Amino acid sequence: MTWSDVISSWAFGPLAVCLMVAVTCSAHLLVHRYRKPGTLPERNATVGLIIGVVGGIYAVLLSFVVIVVWQQFNAAEANAQNEASAIADLHHLSFAYPQPLRR
């Protein structure tokens, strides 16, 4: 039994978000508690640029994830339709057999 068998996806999502928020807030508090005054730069133009680049890369990555998930959903939907069609065909073809053999 793995951890994914124990917890559902609906419970894992909010739990993971809360855990990451707690880690981020803890790191923020630790950095601001133990840093020396005046060690951070006054102007954060470089930090803004880096955050912009990371945000852009994240947006591109997220768009690729959405596209792949959408394609997999469409493939699963097509597979389900093919299986339903095959079952319907088998049902209609079973009428060629006598009644005791149709089970």
C-alpha cells in the first residue's frame, strides 16, 4: 500500500498547498529574523527581472501541461466511445445466435 492509496486526490491537493504555504512562510520568517540590517539591496530591479522570467517560464510550462492533459482527456473519451460502440455491435450481433447462446 502506497501513500496514494491512503489519501484521495481531493484531500491531497489542499494539503499540499497548505504545506507549501507553511514552508514558504517559515522560510520568510527565518530569513527576516536572522539577516543583518542593510544586507538586502535598496532597489530590486534584478529581482523583478528574475521573477518576470521565472513567471514567463512557468506560464509556458503550465500551458504545455494543460494541452497535454486536454489531449489525454480527448484520447480517453474517444477510447470510451469506441468501447461503447463495440459493446453495442456485440449486442446487435448476438441476435444471430439462438436464444440459449445469447448469454
